[in-house]
Amino acid sequence: MVLKAFFPTCCASADSGLLVGRWVPEQSSAVVLAVVHFPFIPVQVKELLAQVQQASQVGVAVLGTWCHRRQEPEESLGHFLEGLGTLFSHEPWLQLCRERGSKSWNCKATRRQGPAPLAPACEDQVMLIFYDQRKVLLSRLHPPAALPERQAGDATASAGGLAAVFDTVARSEVLFQSDRFDEGPVRLTHWQSEGVEASILVELAKRAAGPVCLLLACLLSLVSAASACRVFRPWPLSFIWSKLSTCEQLRHRLDQLTLVVSTHRAEGPAQLMRKANTLVSVLLDMALGLLLLSWLHRKDRFAHLAEALVPVADRVAEELQHLLQWLMGAPAGLKMNRALDQVLGRFFLYHIHLWISYIHLMSPFIEHILWHLGLSACLGLTVALSILSDIISLLTFHIYCFYVYGARLYCLKIHGLSSLWRLFRGKKWNVLRQRVDSCSYDLDQLFIGTLLFTILIFLLPTTALYYLVFTLLRLLVVTVQGLVHLLVDLINSLPLYSLGLRLCRPYRLAAGVKFRVLEHEAGRPLRLLMQINPLPFSHVVRTYRLPSCGCHPKHSWGSLCRKLFFGELIYPWRQRGDKQD
Amino acid sequence: MAGPGAGEPAMEDKRSFSDICGGRLALHRRYYSPSCLEFCLSCPRISLRSLTAVTCTVWLAAYGLFTLCENSMILSAAIFITLLGLLGYLHFVKIDHETLLIIDSLGIQMTSSYASGKESTTFIEMGKVKDVIINEAIYMQKVIYYLCILLKDPVEPHGISQVVPIFQSAKPRLDCLIEVYRSCQEILAHQKAASMSP
């Protein structure tokens, strides 16, 4: 196999010396990590390598020699370099050579064919692959298809040569800690040899983060203890809290904040990204909420909103009354059963009357309530949107009630009809065997059954029409609420930090690598440049999505239609911990 | 260019083929070493005729709407849409050339360069490649040939986990595919011989 030598671009202009790195025999590739310059004492070099090996668990060794010279080599240098091969024995021994100021490189890899030191050597063909050490160190490789049965550690080992290269460079950080201003015994060249990189802001933030996190963690634990002890005991209150989406959202945010300010260190890079994403998402949420609050306060919009709310609720109630009057007449030219029509219509009209009185009772307090609710927008835009969604549910509570009445009536009718239809055909439902069996009825049973069946089937259009109208209204309200929830979900789960990282530092999130063939001359080894192929944005969102509240519709379209047809109640936005109604 | 020995193939050569619809394709082959080969297939350029036709249709439709509605926003919106549409087409849809780079014992790399200069690259490591084959497919009302890479299944040694087609937008005909196929098989045979020997 062709021998692949991964050479860092920062060492391409370094002075002559020894190549230090890791040899991966399975892929026949040598990953060069640094260059040790002359003069050096071999014992000290071996000591340094042993230290690095112990600290990083990477098999670092001397791989060969590096020669950066002016013209053709002098004889003494050539012998000296070969002599080094006997000092630091390594199979195969790599000899890289470059003329100063030109692009021509020379590579030789010798391998001894036998165990004896004087056995004949054979040469391998060498391919040079340049890589940017800093980018490879900082980047994280995302394997294309996450196999569910493999662990992450397993995947690194079996994923192939390139993952091994990334892994080697990432784990050898301890080798890159010394720069040329250090007074150590060995002089190295690597990406940080001009000076170790650090940022004052990052260091300050690290120092400040400890006490701040501790303080916030205490505050949050107090808040969660307070919310857990007092409010959830009495039954009606606990039922209301579980239904309101605001409480759900607040609980979610509390969990997220607890995760962010926890004083444990993040286990792996995935945990770190999740913490960063959560923090950025919470900060953006609060910023948007404050923006909304300032906009609402600016032109005294609260007063406008409160003034507009009661007429809007009145208007909705009036429209419903018109609708019911229309249904009680001859809606769309259909002929209804007069008596049933009147009963249902009056029943629903009375409900609307009750509702309007309730709204008028509440109207003096609306502005204060709205103002206090508006203050909660400083907790975040998502909280404000959840409150909006809850206000919509409260204002359209009568539509919900009508839908439930209509659905129950329709459901009862359908069940009655199906059972009597079976009777009409001389069958019945066997509860024990869960199937339809034939049955011989008496004459009076058959008579009454057929009579009831006829009555129900002639009353079906009226009930079906009421059910249809109120279901459509309910679905409209549910759609509006669903859109609001979708927006909240989006803000909650979008990984903004990862997207920003992908935009500004694309090499940090790598989907793979790409190669470019550099200028090639006949007789010289092949030179390639390895660059990082960044992860596409859609993959970034998919990999680093934050877990959301889980307010997704639980039914498929087929089961939804089935439920609608049979009149079963639908709860499309089931939330976590909801009780069955 | 200083060529290698007499028996080795030329460093660079260019031939022209046609794709399945009859458009002209140019196959540019670069031979870097016995273990590294690059094929560059250039697709036909965007034709002025189709561009003019689409622009005229959109603008005539917008003018028709304008005479109905008397709103001049429609005309500016039409210009905006045409510009955005053209930019989007050049950046996301129109592929200028496709490149296949095979490096023995490293892997196979496929690059698509769009008309706006954007490049999208996929690299498959040699350890995952099982074989490169020419396969048949039914495409609309035609039966076409396409070159594809078979990937090994990590679980089953003789199975195939994925089929990756190459030159999807250029869609060359069989004669071009055979050229590329022969060169790929030479390098893969090299690779298999090397992996067999210890």
C-alpha cells in the first residue's frame, strides 16, 4: 500500500529536525504532529515522548527526519540523518526533504525486510497530505450515518483512517502546550510554537462563571422548591396548572436553566453544545420578550388592547348567535327537524347569553390583568406567546363547550344507530367474544328497535349539521393555537449557537474532508491538501436540535378522520402529564 | 508538459461526448500518478434562448396582471422575482462541471461545481468502497446507464449498504462511462492487490 504521510502546513517552513507523530499501521499512514529541531539530546526527546504518551494515551514516536535545505545535500548531513535512524528505530523510517524556496519535495520511506539490523531495506511509495493542524484539532467529525447499535467510541476506531487522524491530533493537545519561548530541553515546531493561543475574555468568563453559576443554581432551586410545595396540592388548582400551556413553558425553561447553570462539567462535546445552545436560546428569548414589552409600553398599547378585547369577545358571541339563528332556520336550503332544531338552538343560545354576561362582569378588571400578564413577557417571548395561546383558549371556551356537546350527542347517535342497525339485520354484538353474532329477537323487541332506528336516522341530519359546524369552529381555534405553539416550539428547539458556529467557524463542525491535488511534477511524490468539509445547515439543525415540550399532534391524518366521523373527542395538542378526560 | 516513460498514459487529455439528451459534454482527464486520477465532466452551459424565453414569459404574465389590476407593484415584483429566480437557479440548480478524483488507498471524491462558483464535495474512504459499476435505470421513458459506487455493509461482509451514483447532473452516455469505468477499475484492482498482500 502507498504510505500516506499527514504533514501539518505549519511545519512546511520549519528548520531541519526529527519528525514526531503517530504511526497507524492499519491504514499505513503516518500522522506527523511536530518537528523536533537540532540540537537535541536523544534521551531528553525520548523522555518527552514518554511523558506525552502517558498524558494523552496516544502512541507518539519519532517517525523519521525532516530536512529543509538550500541546495543538494552535503554528504555529512546525509550520513548524520541516516545515523539517526539507528538511534530512534521505527518501521518504516520516513525521510522528508524540501529545497528552500521551491515547491519540490522528496520523500523516502525505508523498511527493513528482516529482523537483523543489516538486512536489506525496501522503499515504499509515499503520498504527502498537508493538513491545517489548528483546524483539525478544533473540529469535530460527524459520522454520516449514526448506527444505532454502535457506541461513539467504537465508531471512532472503526470509522476509518481519517477519523483516526482527527482523533490523534485532538488527543495530543499536551504536546502543543510548549511554545518557543519556553526554556524546555527540546525545541518543537507545531501550530502553537509561535505562542500559545488564549483569549482574555474567555479566561475572565471562566473565572467569573463559577460563582455566578453557583448563585443562579441556588436561586433556581429555591424557585422550583417554592413552586413544588404550595401550589400543586389542592386538586382544582393542579388540574388548571396542568392544562395551561404557560405553566408547561415555564417548567420547561426552569429545567433548561437548571441544566445550564449546573456546576457539573459537561461530559462530552455534545453536552457542551447543548448547554451553549440552551443558553443562547434563553438569552435570545429574553431579549425578544423585552423588545415586545418596550413596544407594548411605548404607545400605551395595553389600554388599546384592553379596550379592544371586550368588543371583540362581544362580536364573536354575536356572530355565533347569528350562526345559530341561521341553523335554526333552513341552513343552506336543507330542511331540518323543527323540534330538535329549536331545542338545540335554544340550548346553545342560552349558553352564549351566559358567556356574554360573564365577559361583561370581567370587563373592568381586564386592563389590570393584561398589564400584569404583559410583565411576564420579560421572562421571554415564548412565555408571552404561551399566555396568548391560553387567553385564546379562555376566550373561546364556549366554542369548546359547544363542540363537546355536539360531539357527545353525535357520538351517542352514531353508537345507537349502529347497534340498532345490527338489530335490524338480526345480529348483536357479543361482548365476551368481541365480535358480531346472530341473535333471535322477540317480535316486540324488533318492533321497538326498528321504530327507534327510524327515528334516529331521520334526526341524523340535524345533529350531524350541528356537529359539523361546531367541529369546524373548534378546528379553526385549534389551528390558530397550533400555529402559536409551533412558533414557541421553534424558538425553544432551534440550536442557535450551533448555527452561529457553522456560519462563523465552519471548520468546527465537520461532515468530512475534501482533498485538492497540489502542483505535481513527474518523479516527485504526490502532494494533496486536506481541507475540512463543513456540515450542511440542515444536518446541524437535525443533530443539535434541543428537546422541545413535545406538543406534536399524536394522531395521523387517518385516525383523525376516523375519530371525526365517529364523533370521538379529539385533543390534538396533548401535553406532557395531561390526565385523560 | 514533460511526459513520463513511453508506455505510460498521457498526463492530461480532453475528449468530447454527449449526454442522454444530446447536449455536448467535455471529459477532461488528468493523470497525476499511477495511484491518482481525476475526471472532470463539463455540462452544457445555460442557453441564451431558454433564458430569454423564461424572462419574456414571466414579464408578459406580469404585464397581463398589471393591465387587470392597475397596480405597478406587480411589475417591480416581476423584475425582482426574475432576478432572484435567476440567482437562485445559478447558485442551487445549474451545475457547471462535475469532478471525480480517485486516490488509491485514500478514497474517491466527487465534487459538483455550480454556475455561481459554489462547490459541494463528498468524499468516500477506500475502506468503505466495495466496487464501481455501471448500472441501468429507467428514467422517465428511457433506459439509461449510470456509473455508481457500491459501499460495503459494515454488518454483512458480502452485502451492499448504499449505492452512490456519480455524474448525476451531467448524465453522460455509455461511451463516456466506459472510459471512466476502465480507469477506475485499474486503480481499484491496484488497491485490492495491495490490500490482499500483507
